[in-house]
Amino acid sequence: MTNDLSSSDQNSTAPVAEPATPFHDLDAYLALPRGSGLALSRDGKRLVTAVATLDPESTGYRTALWEVDPAGVHPARRLTRGAKGESGAVFTSDGDLLFTAARPDPTAKSQEDPPAALWRLAAEGGEAELIATRVAGVGGVRTARDAPVLVLSSDVMPGAADDEQDEKIRTARKDKKVQAILHTSYPIRYWDSDLGPDQPHLLTADLTGLQEESAGESPRRLPLTDLDPKPGNGLREAEYSLSPDGRYVVSSVRVSQAQGSQRFEVVLFDRSNGERRVLVSDPEDSFYSPVFSPDGAWVAFARETLSTPEVAPRITVHVVSTAGEARQVAVGWDRWAVGLAWLPDSSGLLINADENGRSPIFHLDLASDTVTRVTEDDATFTDLQVAPDGSAVYALRVSYARPSHPVRVGLGTGDRGTVTELRGPSPAPALPGSLTEVTTDVAGVPVRAWLALPEGAGPAQPAPLLLWIHGGPLNSWNAWSWRWNPWLLVASGYAVLLPDPALSTGYGQEFIQRGWGNWGGAPYTDLMAITDAVEAREDIDESRTAAMGGSFGGYMANWVAGHTNRFKAIVTHASLWALDQFGPTTDAAYYWGREMSPEMGAANSPHQFVDRIATPMLVIHGDKDYRVPIGEGLRLWYELLSKSQLPQDDNGQTPHRLLYFPNENHWVLSPQHAKVWYQVVQGFLAEHVLGAGAGELPEVLG
């Protein structure tokens, strides 16, 4: 099992010293296995998760499915070993395991670059069987609790009546090298993808007969029925679930509005007759995450009010019957639900919600409309899978002390809230330091943060400080991130501060409202106050500090640069710079219009203060970033060179740096580029914070 989850250099014969922890060596860190997703069988006896590991070229990750013993007795065992990986595990009502994988189809005309297709591993074992294909691939598979029915998503070209016609249209575009897309509505981009001309559809199928022996040599393929042959862009980002009996599919559906705006409503699709009926809709709100109750009588969903520049959005939990009778539940509960799971008897819900730097599991009793916290540890819980007898819930637990790993959480009277770690596929990596919590007071409002300290930090050896500002901004530093990992900087000797300033989730609606439409106000004040408090510690060297952030965190890094010279260096990634330019060019301009008025944007735009910047800045941006378009990074870079207090010299050189990724998006995801990212960041900080000199750049940069 160890060989499946680790990488080694088969050509090396010389002994290599092991790093103290994986965080002391970027290659070791990138090779760490990464868990995600959880699926529980209908009888509660099988639990499956996914683990991604580095590919042989170290340029991507491959995901395999692993089975975890729900009882915690037996070690995890690997189920799949496809060359390109498998994902999207889900169990059928009969106990078969379905998953998606880009494996070759023996009956296909071409064996090159097969799309993701639907595969089945029978409950009794054996080889995986291909059961459904689409030329554009499939994903988002959901199954009915008590019936052999599934629904999945696939992109379809407009005008294509079936998969054969869809393939003809795609082939014609490819052969003619046509990439043009004609749009009639918003949006046209999403994160790092150009949208269209194909559109996502929901397709459904009956699984009856799959457990029977195949007659003859003809491959069995599920006939897929389109729930909505003309969905437009309505099903982009759709969240959906099946009723227990498989008759209905409930889904969030995008509604395009005037002036490029949009919202979501909840729609019920009847598989028996093809009818489509709107369950919940309001021109002033959006509705998300609909989930059918086990008795089929109710659908739980989250409702988000459409914000204005003056009023922040609010998220509440609701239920609606299939007849359309809706009501709010958990009334007065001042938290935002991020995940909903029904109890087996439909008496209540388990809810994920951010709270004080964690994301515990909460229990909502529908009869009394009361919410109680189930878990009490310093962790975030995701992917809730409730045991069929209601005695426990299985989840992935994650925190800044540990990446995602499977656990069992007791729900009974004797073990309620007891968290038991299961024997997952990968062990916890050793950390290069310790995690603590810090809090300060800002005008009567508590502001808290996680502080990751390196080994040995103390009065005799205070550590340099790195303020790391989260993105969002409606977000919280409450879960391990492989992309934004503080322990790599801790291994280099820094104390890393992870604060939740105004606008952060998990502290109530008023805490969000404090910073709404005023990004340069309360969030900045909170960040400086928590930094002051930490710098007063004996184990922190206040003379050696830096700040960094990405997305909204990059915005704040830019704002910090123009409003204080207290930091030795600032790193800004995928950052907003000129808000009047950013607003109309981001992929979600309609949302930005609800966030800030033009006057607010002008008052809170970092580019207005470029002439005050006297701190060396490292600017990082990917060209495929559509959320914060590359124009922000390009303008920031030029204005730093031409207007800051550290401009270019007569030879065109500057202390500022620009790290540009032509093929990366908002996050910089490929392992080889993530490695360069950290190498350049660490070198830049070492030069300006530690006084270590310019140092050598990664060889791949020349």
C-alpha cells in the first residue's frame, strides 16, 4: 500500500537524506497523497473515498478510488488503477459502485483521448464495466436512494438531437478549426474556461438489468434521456438530487436577467412524464443545494439574498414540499450553511457551517426548529454521509493541523459528537511546527486567527512573521489547502498568521456587514490590529515581517502596500488592482455590480495609492485567470514600475518582480508550476525579509 501512495526515483542509486518533514522539500510535499470525496453504500457497509497522487512526470495528479472500513477495523484497500484515474464515486440502490473515468472504449472509433465515461463495479466484485458514454464526457453522477435510477451531466451542442449528431457538429468545428462562439446572454467565461457553444444537460437512466448477465458479445449501454432538451445556460453550475423513488430530479437552475444579471431557482423535473415545474423562485434571491429528504416529501435548500452595495448577502436554510409549500427553518440561526444532509427518518438535517475558524457539524431538529452543534473539535467537516440507521455520520475531517481524512461521528445519545478516525488510505504528514490560536479586540469586536509557529521559535529565537490574507472575501481560514499551504513557509522558519478579518464567514452577519462595500476599511483595520497583537509576542521578530495574499487576499496585499511601510516585502497573487477596470471584465461582473457602487469602487481601489508604495512587491498572475483577469496584473506591474516609490532605475531594473504563468488560472494548479511559485516566493521573502541576498532562481526559469 505504501508504494501506491509514494513516489521514488527509480534511477537514483546514491543515498538521499530524508527531509525533516515533507514541507522541507517541495518535491516531497507535491508527492503527498491528497484525499477527497466520500460515498456510503445504501446498507452502510461500504465507504469509498478518492486519493490523488502525483503522476510519473510530476506534471499532474491521478485519482484512484479506495475503500475504507466504516467500522475502522480493516485497512483501506485500493479499488481502481486506471492510467488516467477515476473519480465521482457513487453507490446505486443495489450496492454497485459507479464512477467516471477516461478509459478506452473498446467499441469506439478512436482510442485516443477518450472522454470521461460511466463505469460500474458490481457489488459482488469483478472487473469494471463501461455502461454509459457521451462524446463530450459525463460527470456529476447522482443515484436514487431506493430505486435503480441515476442522473448525470453532459455538455451538448445546440441543435444536437442525440449523441451521434452532437459528435458530427463537434467534428465539423474541429476539422474546420472553428473556435468562434456566438453569445446571446451572460456569462461567457467561468474561472478559466470559455463557455459555449455547448451547454450542460441533465440526462437520466434506469439501471434495471445491469446486474443480469450480459447476453452475447454486444456491450451494454444505458439509454440516456434528456430531462430538458433546451436548457440554454440554465444548468451551468447546477446542483441536483434524485427523489428516493427515482421519479423526480430537483435542481438549481440559472435564470438570466437584464443587464447581465442572474440568479438561481429550484426546478422539479418529473422523469415519468417529462414535466418541468419551478418549485422555488424569487427575483430578489438565489436558491442552491437542493436535497431530497429520505421520505421524498421535502427538499431542503439554501437561500441567498441578492446583495446590494449597501447590504451584504444573507444565507438561510429552507424546506419545500413537492407541491411547492416552502418555509424557512433554523430561523434566527446566525450562520451560513455550506452543506446539507438529511437524517434517515427525515426528522432533521445535519449542516456544515463555518464558525470561529472551524466548520463543525450542526444538527437541525425540524420539529422544534432548534440548531445544536454536534462536533466540538478544532476542525472542518465535509462530505457528510449519514449511516442508514442514523447512529453516525461519516465525513472528511480537515484542519490546518491535518489534511482531509475519513472519520465517523457518533449521533447517538451515548456517543453524540464523538469523532473516531477511520483507517484511511494515507497517514498524516509530519508538521514542521505547531498551531495555536490568537485573538485581539478591535473596537469591541473580537478578531481571531490561526498562528503556525516553526519549531524552536521562542524569546531566544523569535521567528520572522508572514501575514497571509485569505481570498473570498466571504471565506475563512478553517481548512487545509494544498495550494495555499502555510507549513511550507513555516518549514523555512517563518511564523505564518492566518487571520479572519471583517467579511470573513463564521462570525455572524454583522461581522460580514462591517466590511461590506468598504474593503479598505474594517478588513484592513482588523488585519493590522491582529498583526500588532502577534508582533507583541516574545516568539515573533517584529522587525522582520512580510504580507501576502491571493485574489481578495491579493487585493488586501495591494491595499496594505499603499497604506503602510511596516512590511519588508509583499507578495500579491491574482489580485484586484484597479476596481473600475476589474468590475466589467471579471467573469462574474453582475455580482461585482451588487458588491460595490462606482463611488465605493473608487474609494477602495488600491491603484489610487500606487505613489505611496515603498515596499518591494512580487506580483503573480496567470493568463487564464478569468475571475481576476490578467489586465489587473499587467496594470499593477506597469504602475509599480512607473509610479511607485521604487521605480525602475536607469537600466530598467527594479526591486519589484513579476511572476507570470501563460497557461495557469486563478490558482496555479499544475505541480511543476506550483513548485516554481513557492520557489520564487520563498526566494523573494528570503531576500527582503531575511536579508539572504538575491539567491538563485529555479533552473527552469533560466
